Amino acid sequence: MSWNVNGLKNIVNEQGFLNTVKKYDIIGLCETWTTNTSEIDIKGYKKFHVPSISKKRGRKSGGIVVYVNNNLCKGITCTKKDNNLIWMKLHSSYFGWRDDIHLAVVYCPPKGSPHNDDQLENLQHNITELSKNSKILIMGDLNARVGEMSDYITNDEIDNHVSIYTEQYSIDEIPRKRQTCDLTINEFGKQLIDINICNQLRILNGRFLGDSMGRYTFYSHNGASTIDYGICHNSIIQDINYFSVLPLTEYSDHCQIVLSFKCDIRPKHKERTTQYKTIPVTSTPKWHNNSKDIYS
């Protein structure tokens, strides 16, 4: 689950909030506005934290926390932490997948923010590096509005893109058309679509049961928009059970986005130490007239 919480410290100990988030094995929270000394532990989970960015005036900006259920810690490692970005490696040997998956929990400050440091460009560099040995999954608030733009290249379009994208691009045989309630496109949206096409990533919003219409994910006095996304490599879409945008709650003006993956967890068991003894047979079975009929 990924969620922009608009401040974590004041709600992390509220039972209603805990009941909401502790349904999930991996919890990615952004815009936490937390510091290195913030007390934000959640019982039963291991915490990975990037503090928010300090400002000369006003509240802090950003901040990311990823919580991993203690039962899954053996199969997940944190590989990279940066401003408003945490990468977690989900090991295929533990989850029973064909490939490792690198999960990014990310927050992109909006255009015009003093803390906008080309986060999408930084994300692209990370994807290029990490996708060599694993598949990519992204969850978070990207402040990108992509409207109805396509995030894949069709057979009719491939000739127009070979000069921009690799000639090794694999065409989607049966792409799932994405639905959306948000028809607006902004600059971040165009940049995000370029990243998706270049890396064969697909937006999950508007493509699955639970969000078949591409619901809005953010509500404000200026209106509603879709800016929180789940995105993954095209080859692992078939391993997704569902993707959902949940209803708005009292804790944030953003909706939670939730993803479920098929997996076959294979924890490493300790070597068996039980000694099996052979019990000698002290008697032989007796043969009766009807024994042949019983065992035939």
C-alpha cells in the first residue's frame, strides 16, 4: 500500500490509522514531514526512513517511510535511499517469482516547489541501473497528470519511435487500455509517459478490478486529480491480483493505492535435526482366506 499522509507524527499512534495501514505487508508512506528523531515505529513492522527536507520557514517538505511486516523481512532488503525515494528489493528466491522486483516508494514535489530537484529524472537514472537485473515496480505520489496518453507503443507507432526508443522495443501484443477520470495533462505527466515507454513500464491505475475507471487519488478545494500511481514492468502485470484506489479517509486528502501480487513464499528452513529410528517388526501379518480380496 502507498499513501501520501500529509504528516505522520500526529496520527501514527491513532488506533484508527493503525487499523487502516496494518492490513498490508508493505506500507509506503510519503509526505511524512518527519525527522531522524521522530518516533514513528509501528509494532510488528521494520521501518526504513528518509527524513523530510528542512525549510527556512514553515513546515518541512516530503519524507518517506516504508514499513515491512516482520514476517517478510527475510525476503526484502533496502538497496537505496535518497531524498523522497526508497528502493526495496523483493527477492525472487523468497517470493517464488521468476525475477527479483525492485520496488520504489517515491514522492515528487510539485512543479514550482523549492524542493523539486528533478525527481523524475533521478528516478529514470535509478530505473536504468536497477532494471538490468530485476523488474521495476513504482508506488507513490508523482504529481504527474497523464490524462489519456498511451504508455505503450503500438505496431502502427513503432516506426515513429525507433529514433527515440531502442529498436529492441517489444510491442504489447494485447495491451490493456487504461481508463481515467482525470483528463488533464501536465509537464510531469508527459515526462512520466516518456519514462514508461522507454522502460516498458505500465500504469496500473484504470486497468484492474478495484480501479477499473481510473479514479481520482487527490482531492482539494481546487478540484480532484489523479497523481498517485502504481507502475510496473509490462512482463509482471500478469502476476498482479488487483490494484485498487481506496475511498478517501479523515487522515489525508490523498487516497490509498493498494496492490496485490501473486507469490509463493519460500522461507529458508533450518536443517532438520530429528532422528528417525527403524522400529523392528516383531510379528508377521497373518494370512486369511479373504486377504486376497481385501488387498486386490
